Amino acid sequence: MKLINRWVCLALRRLKEIGAFSILVLLTVVPLAQAQTYPVKPIRIVVPFGAGGVADLTARIVAQKMSEGLGQSVVVDNRPGAGGVVAADLVAKSEPDGYTLFLISNGTAVSASLMHALPFDPINDFVNVGLLATFDIAIVVNSDSKFNALSDFILHAKAHPGALNVGSINIGSTQNLAAELFKSTAGVDVQVVPFNGTPAVMTALKGGQIDVATEILGPVLPQIKAKNFKVLALTSEQRSPSLPDTPTAKELGIKSLVASSWNGLAVPAKTPRAIVDRLNKEINIALQNPATEKKLLELNINPKVSTPAQAQEWYLSEIKTWARVIEKAGIAKQ
């Protein structure tokens, strides 16, 4: 009887082991099978901005080319508002199956330090698939300004503390934080004045309400080409192909004044690695396509090819950079 009981116990234990192994196999095989057949339906990119803006246009241009390689339509779903929080939360809580992507950006990186509380974890709830593009930020003055070089503005600002104004769009935007970064890295006492949108900034600059503005190059380039505005410097890592004669602040000796707007694509955490890699492959194919690259460059959008690891490193670095700027500027959490 003891021998029979022992056999029964061993048999039950073996069945449990087989069951556990089967579950483990299923957990491994099912995601792999999904990745191998992916995609089998349309893919959605949730964009936290309205239609027609630079982020929306970037997503649509890249999505069009990605759909060719994926064999499925890639559609843009605009979800503007609440500083991108609504769109980010929607994606963070979506199924991690590769069918819901998020247009992640510097705005997402900024929100990690700027917001009191977020309904999602900006670091652990997303996996960065790849970067899409960067956007140069220009330091511009009106055409009749007495400042013809960045050094002119800095010298005057140091000689007249608190007398000059730097305009940007709303507090917490990349343009606004770039103005704060300019203020601290150049060591000047100037007032950073926020406006509700780019058109308001340009109107204030033309009307003399502000002395200088920090703005993404694309929207102000027509004014520069028409000689209504002068560019003192760009805050990008390198010169813009659109303005090859315009130096960067870094070239002019302000080494730490490097700031660009950017975006990329991310998916919910726990998305299978094979799907992440497939999406990254299609993103990079799209960005390196001559026709796609031409469309982006014509809009002053700089394509940025990367691996998922490089995109993740970029994102984490941006979070740290803007956290320091926000803290140094004393910007209150929203």
C-alpha cells in the first residue's frame, strides 16, 4: 500500500510538472506566433496633437510608407489636449500587441517632471520603438532689431539686467524651456514671456513687445526667408540644411545650449520584442526612403534613424535634461 501511495504521489507531481511546463511553453510560443503573423489588421498611431501640425504631418508621412512594408494600413488618430496626457494614457492602457502606437515626444519627456501626477508611468509604461525626427529651434529677432548676432544680445542683456524679454509659446513647451535654458547657460537676466501659440509670438516680435523669440524653425522660416526676421542662432547640435550659414549656439561658445524638439514611436510595455523590432525596421526603411526623406526635409523635419535601444536612451536623457531645466527655472508643477 505504501508503495502504491508513493507511485500515486510521484504521478501527481509529474502531472503538475508537465502542466507547469506546458503553461511556460504556451507563454513563450503564443507571443512568438503572434509576432510571426503580425500584422493581421490595421495599426493605429495615437498622436497627442491636432491635425496639420508638424507632429501630425511627420506621423502621416512616415505612416504612409510604413503601411507598404507592413502590408496593413497605418492610420493616425489625433487625440490633442491635456498636454498629451490623454493620448499617452490611452496607449499605456492598450493591449501590448503592436496595433496601438504612441507618437512620443519631448512633451512626454517634459511631462515626467512638469506634472504633479500622471495616470501612467512615463518610463515603465512604454517601450520606445524608434525615433522619427528632430526639429531645430531658432533664436530670432525682428528684421529691424539692433541685434545682428547672438553676442550682441548677450552683451546688451548683461549690461542691462532685466531689461530684455524673450518670447516663447506656453510654459513647459520645448520652446519655453529652450528660452529658460538660454537664460541660464548664457548667464543673462532676461524675462521669459509665454504666449498662447506661435502666431502670437510672431506678432509680439514684429510689434516690439518682445526682443527675441525661441521657436521651432519650420513655422518661422517663411518670415526668415522674407527677411522679416533675423536668426541669431540655432540651438540644435548642427546647422540646418535650410540655413547653412546660420551658426548653432554651441558653435558660438554656449556649449550647453543644445535643445531640439523631437518625436518618435512607442508601444505599451510588454509588447513582444519581435514586434518592436519589426516596427523599428519599417520605421527606418520609411525614414531612409528618398521620397519620404524629401517630404520631411521640405517641412524642415530632420529624419532620425535609430534602434529601439538608442530611442530609449534618447528618451531617458531628455527626461533628465528637462528635469534640470525645470528645476533651475523654478517652474511650478502643473
